Amino acid sequence: MYRTAFMITHNKLAALLGGIVYLTAPYYIIVVDELGNLNEALALGIIPAALYYSLKYYEQPHSYKLFLQTSLVWYLLITIHIVTFIYFALFFSILCLLMTLINLKQWRNLLFIVFVICYACLLALWYLAHLKLFLNNFMISDTYGNAILMIRFHPKFIQLLAPISTRPPQFTSALVRIHPAVGLPIITAVLSLCLIAYKKLYNVPQKKWVHPLLIIFFIAFYLAWSPTNLWAWLPKQLLAGQYCWRILSQVIWIGALLYALAVSWCLNKKIKSIYISVISLLIISTSLTWLPTKVLAIISSTDLIKRPLLLYNNNAYLLNFLQNPTIVSRIDNIRITPDESLKLNFPYLINDKLLALTYSPQLILTGNISDALLHHEIMVSNNNVILQKIKPNTNKFKWIIPFKKNENTSASIKFTSTDGNHKISLDGFLLTGFLDNNKTLTVENVQPHCHLIHALTQCSIGVNKNIELIELPILYHPQMISITINNKPVPYESVLYKGYLIVGIKPQQGTNNVINIQFTGLEWANGISEIAWGLWIIIFIIATKDYIHASLLQRIKKPIL
């Protein structure tokens, strides 16, 4: 950000302050502290580089060196955080368009910018292609493209302009707990520039930057505020952010440049170095209330590894079999409830069409029971017919409850206890019996025989003649996984297992199966990206050759003393 601000203001100290404003912006702190979004935090670090090299390339579109640098940083931005890429591409394109309208002679430069961004998309096509093709099948599709959700948590005008953070009690949703704001330094800079624009704008060499930056600032600010549902009329791709306040990722880089311009103009470039430390401390102090004061984590990393509760949620880029049941080829088991506790005296309903798919249905429950229920009888019934009577002796339990299915009759499973409605913590509540256990090697049996070899997962396991299906400890992705058995390619299918879609294959019966599994992505997209990278390398070689040649000529022409 410092280099971009210096390129605009030609003032090192003002540029330094602009960089500090960017790094200490409230939204940057929110992303790192409140949201813990590593991808977006890295993308916010890439934006200054993308901005600097793109502006340089806009001014010098025939430079091979700048083309390589610009396409590379855009590629990094795409593959690190697609949402930040979409919004940065939008606002940077508007900035370049406004700059071109000021000087129509540069319209070709605008086309070069569009070309380099498109070329970066080709470099990243191996990543973008599956997002485009399978986005509607991902779990994130529940929230992606939802115009109502975009404004559901929209900040109030006074919140965006607030000089300090006001947070509700710590143990609330992050969407409620955060206080998105522009930041006092940026607000001060924008107001200052608006006041002096008509007085000093035409007397400074940086005048061409002020109007375009102010225009895109107010556009970004309005979208982050979203007092009206403008998103319903915008392209669906712009709804990728899910929440309108994420536009603040663009407000802060625009605001940082405006702050550098305001400082440079207000002080007329007569900034003494001794004042920089004081101004820097004042900038940092405006963001202190957004810095963390307490540890808000309510789950340890050890617990998360043991039970990755965050794997399947509405923000996951994983297949949503609930909305798209046709992607499920087979069922091993189904979660009866996602709840973390078992409700006593509550009917759990199982549809008769689902039961019809089972061979011999049974329920498997695992978890922990409270001391108050130890040695007390718990009755399990189906449609008021008692299936089992359980007397738990230990807190940790695993109950296996078989039952008979009746044609065209749904099951109503109920757990009752005469000793009150105490809490029973659940690790899992599954309906099984869909597969023939004698013909299936389950993932529990297969996983101990698997190990990683770099990017390859290899499983070696002996298979009996009666085995017809092997479940693999790999999440299912259509068309993107390469699997071989004893060096022979085999097709694969999806198996629903404990709420996850995993890979299932037909084995080579009666022999040892050496199974190699590798995520390859979409081969056609990989091929296009490889061609684009090949051209990038060729241009790099040409640019390097020209640079070496120019350096040698310069040395030859230099007089020898």
C-alpha cells in the first residue's frame, strides 16, 4: 500500500501513513480476530500488490515485466479468496474506467487491464472451473446468491461511522458480535478531501486521482451500508460475499489512498519526520477498541480435530446431498438428528420410503450419559412397541438397537425414562442397515490400511470373493478424483456415511487390492491452465532475456575510468 500511495502522492511520509491506515483498519482487525478468516486476511495482504502492479500496468501496458507481475498477483488473489477477488476486480475496473473517461486516449490501456485479469483467470481455471460447474451443488449455495441474506446483517449508518467499537456480550454469533466500521482516519480524510476538492484540486499534480477515488469510495460505502435491497437487481456473482459489510474490504484500500492524498495536500508536503510517529500512534489508537480483549474461542483445537464440527456448514464448498439427493449413489448410514443431545420423551420420525431401502434396519447411538441417569432404565420404543430396555452402567455408551420395518409404515422412535428429562449428550445417532455387511468393507475397516504418499493416498487391503463394495476415507467429488486398483483405473461412486459423502468402489475380488487415490480436479481445466502457464513462462524468458541484453548494453556504453 505504501508504494501505491507514493506513486499517487509522490510523498513518502504521506504514503507511509496511508499504509498504516490500511493495516489498522477496523475491518482488517475483524477479519483476523473476530472471523478468524485466514484466506480473506491473506487476500487483504495481496490487494496492495495487485493494486500497485495493475496501476503500473495501466500506465505501461506494453511492458512484459509488468504483465507477468500483474497476472501473477491477480492469480494469487483468485486462488486465495474468490470473494475478495470479485469485489476488488469490480472496484478496480470502475477506477480504471473513470480514469479512462478523464483521459480518453488511454482507452487501450483499459483493454489491457481487462485482458490481464482474464489471463489471470485462465491461469487459475483449474480452480475456477469446478466452482462454476458445481456451485449449485455446494452447501454454500444455500447462502450464495441470496439478496435477502446480503442485507440481513447490514450495519447501520452510525455503526459504519462510529469512532469506537461497541460489542454485545461475547458469547453470541460472530455475525452479531462484530462491529463493522470504516475507521476514523478514513472518514476524516474523505471529509477533508470533499471540503478542499474545489479549492485546491486544480493546483496539484494528483488531481486526476481524487474524483475517481471519491466516487468509488461512496459506491463501496453505500453497498456496505445497504439501506435498501439494491442487491436484488445486481448480478448474482456480486452476492458471493453473503453479507454486505464485506464490501468494507474495498472501502479500506480506497480510504487508505484517500488518506495519503489528504495528508499530502493538507500539509502541503511539509511533513516533518518527527510528527510521523505521533500521527502513527493516533491512527493506531483509533482502532484499539477493535483489538481483542478476551479469548472468545469456546472449542479447543484438540476437540476440533477429534470432532470437526465445522466441516459441514452453510459456508462449506462441499456437496449438499440434502438438496441434491440424486448425487447419492449408495447409503451406508444416515444421521437421524444433527443435535448434540438426545431428547427424552420425544418422537424421532423415520420415513417409510427411507426404511424401504434398508435390509435390516438398526439404530446406533454413541455419546455420554449424565450421572443422574446411570443405572436407571431407559425404554426405547417404535410406534409405542418396546424395542429395548437399557440400564446404562457407564457414562460413555454405544447402543445398538435393531428393529423390524413394516411396509408403508413410518417409524416413530421414542426414548423414555421415569427419572425425569435429563440430558444425554450425543456423538452420533445413526440409522444403518442399508448395505449388506457381508459384502461391504466399511471405511472403519479400510482406513487403517491407508497412508499418504505426498499427494497420493494409497490403501492396500485383501479382499474376499464376496466383497462387492469398498468404502474409502476420501470425500466424494464428481469427475475430480483418479482411482486405480492394481494400476488399473476404476470408476467410483458416492456413499452417504455419517453425514458425509465418501467414495465407494467395486474391488477386484479374491486378491490383494492396492488402491491409489489422487485428487486431480477437472482435466480439461487443468490443460487450459497449463497452456496459460506455459505462455507465462515463455514471456518470462523473453522478458529476462531483454533485461539481460539491456543491462549488457548499458555496461558496454558506460565509460571506463
